[in-house]
Amino acid sequence: MTKKTRKINRDYLSIPITLDEVMESLAAASAVPPAAHLAELSDLSPENQKLFFKTWQGLPDVKRQTIISRLAEMAEDHIEFNFDAIFKAGLEDEDAEVRLGSINGLWENQQRWLEEKLVRIIQEDTAEIVRISAAGALERFCLTAELDEAEPEHKNRLAGQLLSVYNDSEELIDIRRRALEAMAPLNLPEVRAAIDDAYRSSDIDLKLSALYAMGASCNPSWLPVLIAEMDSSDAGLRYEAACACGEMNEEEAVPCLVRLTTDEDADVRAASVTALGKIGGQEARQALLALLDQPDPVLRQTSREAIRELEIYQDPFSASGFDIDRTGGE
């Protein structure tokens, strides 16, 4: 292997390091290599990939799991890092946790090969948790397919693949749920029918996923259902309905969301506050400002974050005179 050094993020490295040293630290029996060493694995050349995987295959399962997890964290925190070649290989790993971590590491990748691989994982992987993660990861591909007017057949193909999973009554319920949630952005009659079917199901988990899917669809025709569910006796249904209204971005939901800011369930209160920040408008703004005087520090902090999102993404000037930190900066 070449002794050539590479420039990497200064947060991870104070002195030059060679790829040979990285491989030695990977193979060492002790702790996981430091972040400075792992950073050297970004954008490996094809030649160095071969050398890396030769070492990688001999590592214990636990060490591969930890390294994959750390690489995923680094890639999320620093956009200049690209470990996709490692994550791609990790999808074929014999260890389920490594496969799971590799799916998580590819969270931003939208290449067609990954979409096709995720579909195969749902169909063929032996680990339930990996199949569930693969189904969930397809949601971003469905959203992209919905927005891509140049390839209408693409979204039809994705819908067909995910519908076959959802419609399989012998399939695990959690995988059916994730398939439903993933295809929600696809504006197709058969997808809307599946959401309605899940909502009318006697299975509470399917109903929860249906509410999530209504929000992910951004179809305002579902708004009356979501508003009604915000009065449900079930906290889980109220929570999902509030979250979905935030995704729907319809001001008609604001009065119900304001009411839920005093809900007995803490998660429901937080969801309603976050949704108000996404929807915006004068009524939502005033409700959020009033919450800054609440005794609950978690609710105050959630409200503060919601106001910041409202200001940044919707109307950065209209609220510039408000002092959202007047209650202190917990």
C-alpha cells in the first residue's frame, strides 16, 4: 500500500497519517481506531478498497459493528466524508448489525443501485430489523420518484414493489407498516387506497402508520381525518395526527394543535409544538410565544426551537423583534 498521506478534516487529525497506519490500527486487537484514522477511509481508491476489505473481513463482528456505526456518525456530521464504498460492501456482511449500520450510513445516497438493493433486502434478508430498516429507507426514493415528472414509470414500479409487501397478509406487521409509510409520498390511487385500508384496520399499529402516511403524502384530503384523530382517547393516535398535521402544513389544523399543547401526554405536547413551528402563521406564533412562560423546561425548549424554525424557514423578518430567550436558555 502506498505511504502517501491524504488531507482530511482538521477536527480529526493534527499530524499526517498513512493508510498503512490506518490498516494496522484496524487490525489491532484492542480498541476501535480513533476518528483520525477512520477519517482516512473516506473516498478510498479502488486499489485501497481492496486492501481495506482484506483487513475488514478478518475483524470480529463487534468491531465491524462499532466501526460501521462510527463511520455513519462521521459521515452525518461532516459532509466532506464519503464512506459509501464501505457501506455498500457492508450491505452484504454476514452480520445483521453491520448490514443495518450500512443502511443507516447510506441515508443520503439516492442512487438507483441502492434503491434496487433495498428492495431485494426487504424480500430476501434473514433479519427482521434489517428488512424493516430497508423498507423505511425507501421513503426518500419514493419522494424523489414522485417529484420526478420525467420518469412516471419509476414511481409506479416502486409503488408496486411496496404494495406487494403491504398487501401480503402473512408478512410481519412491522415490515408491512414500513412499506406503507415508505410509499406514502407516491400520489397514486392504489397508495391512497392502502393508506385508507390501514386506517380502517382493527390493528392499532397499522392505524398509527396510516396517520404517519397521511402526513407524508402531504395530501390535504386527509386533513379532516387527522383533525378528528387529535381528539382520540389514544395518545399514540393523537401524537401521529399532530406530527402529520405538521407535515401537511395547513393552517386549518392550528387550533387543534394549540389545544394539544396542554395535552396530558408529554410526547403529544412536544409533537403539537413542533407542528405549530412547521405550519406557522400568526395564531401558531402567538401560541408558541405564550408557551415560553410555561413552567415545564422541556416544553419551553421545544417551543423555543419551534419558533426558531418558524422564523428561519417561513418569515425570517416578521418575528425579529421577539425575544424568544426571555425565559432563559435551558
